[in-house]
Amino acid sequence: MDRYMSGVQLARLLAIDPGAKPYYRTLAETVRSLILDGRLPVRVRVPAERHLAEALGVSRTTVTSAYDRLREQGYLESRQGAGSWTALPDAGSLGAENPWIAAEDDGMMPLHCAAPSASRTLPAAIAAAGESYPRYTLGMGYDPVGIAPLRQAIADRYCERGLATRPEQIFVTAGAQHGLHLLAMALLSPGDPFLIESPTYPHAIDVARERGARIVPVGIPDDGWHLDLLTCAMRQSAARLAYVIPDFHNPTGHLMDDATRAGLVGAARRYDTTLIVDETWSELDIDEVPRTSPLAAFDTDGRVISLGSASKLWWGGLRIGWIRAGSAMVRRLATLRAFVDIASSLFEQLVVARLFEDIEETRAERRRGLGASRTALVTALAEHMPDWDFTVPKGGGSLWVRLPEPSGSLLAEAAACQGVRLAPGTWFGVDGTLEGRLRLPFTQSLQVVTEAVARIAEARIRGPYGTRHAPPLTPAL
């Protein structure tokens, strides 16, 4: 029998200030908050618009507008003649309110994004790539696995990090996300259990859902990974594929130690799990940290596949990434790629190959810049939000904040009204979890970070909706 909530019951849960403006928006966001924290369960039929309007003492049009807003955001599902039920949107379908798809020049402070500005070494690399580019016009202009100079540079970097690697083991992609999609095409079938960390990189959840996989989340406590939790999840779920971020984890900033890395690979070997290891942040240590080996250094039977990217170290506009795997997997990925995009941009590959020559200079630059912005962010939070709880990471690009208030989504909306886009914890969790969390990047300048925190503090004072509306968002391209 369907569960149902009457208008009087829902009105009692809502407890909305009659003076809230606009009322329909407050109503929609309060219902959304009830759903996210579990007080209003999923798949419960909500009262008809007329009945809720009577219980609240407002017009039916107000309730209709609120319900429409909830449907757009994915928190209500309706069927003609049958009513409406509470729901949770897919993590990959965050709707028109999703700041990820905001226009680049909409005037908002982009604290939803952890991508840093371009490194100082980029212009010289672009110039060098321009000089060598004409030589490549004598050939067909693309290579599905990537151009030789870049594959060699990536392989050499792995060797410098203590992992012997041949260029034949490198497959160049259009970014780490593109690489993850290709690996999912190759290794993940509908219904397969797919182990991921919680929280995790949001697009890993997107990939799992797109492939129809069964997501197996493993929580990461505040002190980092617990090997027994990972091991038990592998054994109990029989997951044949897992996605992990051991290097300055996004969003927590944790760095996995070598003992845990060795134990994780050993467990994967015992339970026949292939590990996809995202190393996007691996070069971005800020403080002195113990030297760790790439996870693949503990691999003895080819079950660890590594993902890397140029976007965080050098610039987000460089859509170049790479996969380190066995040569057989590289050939398989090249075949799959023929159905997608054939090859990565030749010019950008030349740029990244040149950038590898000055990688230590860029790492030092990032260490200085990210370190200063991290200090500015921590200082500003201590001044404006002393009740927020977080651990300062030794690298990476963001703080993972535990909020005293229950709704990061409501705070994100309030901050948008003050001109700041935020990434609430729900983006990084499965099925609406992590609502009480917020990811705050320190990849922006000191001035932006400091001003953004002041505006967030103002948003908390003004309440859930601020005094002005955020500019409209544009569809993702």
C-alpha cells in the first residue's frame, strides 16, 4: 500500500515563517530539506496542492509553483491522475540549479570548482608547441593512443616516481574524466557491482549510473581510509571494479599511506577486483609529506589502472589526461575510442609534453600559491565561521567541511544569492547523502577566497535565500 502524508501532517513538519518571501521558493526548499535529511521519506505521496494550500493558509498557485520547482529539481515525481511522490534526483542530473553548468562569465565567484588558474610555465609551452606543430602536418595528424613525445614524457614521470613504465603502457585521453568513461565502457557492464569511496569525485557516480552498475559505496572516516572497510566491501559485494583516489583525495584531501596502499592492492588480488586509481591531484603536495609510491607500484598482476590529468597541475583548459595500464588494455582502449572521438588534440598534447620538462618548477609554483590560498581560507573561516569543522589537508585543492547546520544544499542556494557558487556535500555522495558537508576549494586567489567567505557568512545571516537572485544558468556544453 502506498504511503501518504496529509496536508495537515506536512504543514506541521514545514513550520515556515508566514513572512518568508518568495513563499513558494521557501516552501520548495523546506520540502527538499525534509527529504534530504530523511524526515520526509522517499516514495511518500504528498498531499494534493489544494489540501496543502488549505493547511498552510496560502493560495493554491503558491503550492503549485513550489511543486513545479521540486519536480524540476528531481525531488517530486508525478503521474497524471495519481498524484506526486517524493524522490531523490540522480547525482548526475542535478537540474537547472546545478552550479557546475554555470556560465563562465556570469559574475559569480566559482567556489564550486577546484580548478586552479593557468601555471606560469604555460605560455612558453604554448609557444614551443606552436613551433613544432607544422612538422606534424606531414602526417595524418592524429594517433588514437597519443603522440610519442607525450607518452614518453608521462612514462618517464612514472619512472621518476618509482614505478617502471614504458610508453607502450600509456594511453592519452581528453582528460581524466574521459579516461574513466573509456575504462567503464571496457570493464563495467549493467548490474555489475562498482565499488567507490564516499565521498568521491561526482562524475565517477555519473559513470556508474550511465553504465547501469550497482554502486557499492565505502565510507571514508575523518581520519582517512580504514582498510578493513574497503576489504570487507570487496569481499561482500564481489565487486570486479573499484575506483579510488589515494592521492590528496577529492574532496577530503586525505593521502593514503604506503601500508594501506599495499593492503588495498593485496585485497584486490584476493577478491579479483580491478582498481582504477585517480591520480589527478598526486603532484600537488603543499606541506612536507612522507613519500608515497604510486598504487600501481604494489601491483603484481596488472589489476591496477592509473588515471592522470594535466588539468589540476597546469590548467583546466588543457583537456589532456592519460591512462597507465598494460599494453593489451591500451590497444583495447584505442579500439573503443574509435566509437567516441578517435584521438586527443594534437596541439594540446604538444603543449603538455613540453610542460613535463618544467614539472618541478610548476609544482613549486603550485605549492606556494595553493599554500597561501589555503592559509587565507582557513583564516577567513576562523573569523567568520568558527563553528565549522574541518581538517587542513597537506595537499590537494580543497577543505572538506562539516557544517553545524544540516543542509549544505540550502547554504549553497543562499550563497548563490550573495554571488558565490558552492559545492554541497550531496554532489560527492550517493542518493542524497552527505547533506551536512561542503567542499571549499582553495584554488582561487587570496582575494577571491577571502571575499567569498565573507559573502557566505552574510548568506548565513540573511537566511536561506538572501536578498537577490543568482543569475540564470546556461545548459552544459
